[in-house]
Amino acid sequence: MLVIRELPSHLRRPIAPVLLAALACAPALRAQASNPTSASNAFYGSVTAHPASNDILKLTLDEAISMGLKNNLGLKEAESGEKIFQGEKNVALQEFLPTIALSGATGVYQHNLAALGFGPGVIGEFKSLFPNGIPGGFKEITKDTLTQGQIFYNQTLFSGPVIAGWKAAGAAERSAHFAKMSARGEVVQQVASAYLHAIAAASEVDNAKALESEDQVLLNHAHDAHVAGTVANLDELRARVQLQAQEQVLIQSETEVEKDLILLKREIGIDPGQKIALTDPAPCSELAAQTPEEVRAIAYKNRQYKAFHAAVRSQRLPTLSFSGNYTTDTVTGVGTHGTFLAQGTLSVPLFREGKLRGDTEAANAQMDAVNNQLADLRSHIDQQVRSALLDVGAAQQLVQVARSNVDLATRALSDETDRVNAGVDDNLPLVTAQATLAAAQSNLVESLYQYNLSKLALARSAGVLEQQYRDYLGR
């Protein structure tokens, strides 16, 4: 069991400078003071999968990551973005597919022939066509019932702008897919970091409880010695203050664990009121040595990056399309007759140089910017890989030093305990030795936590985090 301890400031004043130096060398666990929300970062939120129950949910790291990949809000937003671009690509594809529409209608129509130009004067000009004279029942206001059915067909056979638009939609879809894969890596890193932080905070609680028990024993010993008249009252007061200070540390540690668990539950879709128990211990295995060249080759292979552009020159190409329709008209008393239309259209842009040249210049500028970013990205990946390897190496060395410090502090505490029990020293040096050991153990827990985070960052920079986080953590 790792013991973690930090004394309140009012207890540090009378302690020797060497103790203050030891405490200064022990960094605190990474603070998550204000539990970030999905309003600031979507990856801190999730869609709650199930309501809270009275049972305690046991959760491994693999299960937590799996739930995060199903329920995390940031990933769901990235998946929705990919679906949007998939829909836009299908819309662009429709420009190449036939469009067929069917319509039908029926109704009663009333016509004013005079308003249409068939007044009495015009009708009189047609007398010669009627040897027996114009029929007497002729009316200028007529009615008829018309039933009509139509089918329309339209298809673009070739169009440069349509082809370019479809390619651009495909590029946007692939870009959204890459964004989704990057979001999956972000979820794995966020959830694993939150899980490891909660484990470290739980170690704080265990260590605080252990130190509280030790302080209680020290107080009992000082009280009995004071009653027996072998030590001064100051030793008992010092032991009592030490115990109460440790009780404060325990309360704070338990609160931090609960806050860390709430954040983890929010990231993976568990109701904040659901009780959970983390079953995996903190990984502490060493990562096999890797060269920057080896990791960089893996990163170039697995990290997805491409540049896309649509050719503006396609706007100069002609457009060929075909359209047609077939219509049947049924008029009361006249009968049914069909009509149709079939036509091909060739559209050739002759002159719109201002727009075409402007679009070309804008597209070329954008393409140059993308190419520059792509050239820089390879160097950026190399930088990330080398920085991650340096962090892993440094964190690994810090773990080794922290372990050595714990061993030395443990021996020092054992020696001082023997001196106090033998009556050579009072309990002030013993309190100092306990605090020194607590600082060393806290430093070890923090070093292990940072080492695991650096290994996750290295896997992320290599583009294999989701597939190989178990190997990098050594689980």
C-alpha cells in the first residue's frame, strides 16, 4: 500500500527545514478542482445510458473506455458530423442519378372565351367555316372536366461542376471520418486519464486512513507515557494535533475521490448518482524502449491525414443533360390523348472569365495553404513523437528516484521509531520522519500517475491509442 500525506500549513511551521524541502519536492496530484463540464468541452459530457440503481457497479478500465466510446458526448457530436457529410455526399450523387416524378390532377374548369380573345367579332370571322351558320348553342362561357397524368424524367449525363461537387462532398466525408477517429482517440485518453486519476485519489484515501491509525497509536503511546510521567505534556499535545490534522487530510481525500468518480461517470454515460467501484489497480510496469524513428514510422502509417481539393477548371467544361415527360389529358366529352417531350440539352460556357479566374485564384491559394499545412504536419508528428518519448523517459526516471526515496524514508522512520521507543528522542523527530515518508510516497504515486499519462500520450502520438493502450500501460 502506498501512503500519501501532506500536513496542513499550521503544522509545518515548527518542523525542521529539511522536512519543508522534502514536502516541496512532492508535487500534488493533478488538480481537477472545478470538475469541468460539457459546456466547456464536449468530451466531459455524455448521454446517460441507464438510470442509477442501488447496486454498486464494478468497473474495469476496459469497461470504462468501452462505455465512453458508446456514450461520450464529444464522440457522438463527431459521429453526427460524419453522418451529415454522408448525407451531403448522397445529395451530390443525386445530380448524376435520374430524377423521375409522377403527378396527377383532376378538376372542373370554367373558361371565358371572350377574355381569351374569342369575342363575337372574332367568331364572326369563322362563319365561312360553317355552311349552315354558327350553331345556336355557342356560349362564350364554357365548362369542362379535365383529368391529367404526367411523368417527368431528368438526368445530367455530364457536368464538370457536378463532378467536382461530388468529389468535394466525398473529401468532406473522409475528413469527417478522420475527425471521428481522432475523437475516439480523445475519448480513450480522457477516460483512461480520469480512471487513473481516480485510482491515485483512492490511494490518497487508503494512505490517509493508514496514517490516521498510526497517529492514533502514537497518541495512545504519548498519553500513556505522559500519565506515567516519562514524557512531557507537550508530546501528548503534539500527537493529538497530528491526529486531528490527519483526520482533515482523510476528509479532503475522500471528497476528492468522489469528485473524480463523478467526472469519470459523466464522461462514460453513467448517472452521477450511481455508485461505482474501480477494480483495476494503477499500472506500474515499464515501457519497452523505442527509438524516435520507430515510433515516427508507426505514426506516419496510422495517423490519418490527407489534403483534398476540387478542380475549379471543371467549371469550363460543357454540361450535357436529358429531360422528357409524357402527359395524358382526358377531357369530358372529348376523350383521352397523350403528349410527350424528349430533349437533350448541351450547355457550353462561352465567356465568364472574371468569375472563373477569381474562383481559380481562390482555390489555388487554399490549395497552397493546405499543402503547406500538410508539409508541416509531418514535422509536427515528428515533434510530438520525440516530445512524448522524452516525457516517457523522464517520467520513468522520476519513478525510479521516487521509489528510492520511499525506501530511504521508510528506513529513516524505522530508525526514529526505535529511538523514540528507547526514550532517546521525543516524538517531534518521529512526526518529521512520518511527514517525510508521506511526502515521498505521495511523490511516488504522482510519478506513477504521470508516467502512465506519458505512455498514453505516446500511444496517441503514434496513432495506436485505441488499439494498444493496454500494451502501453502494461496491463
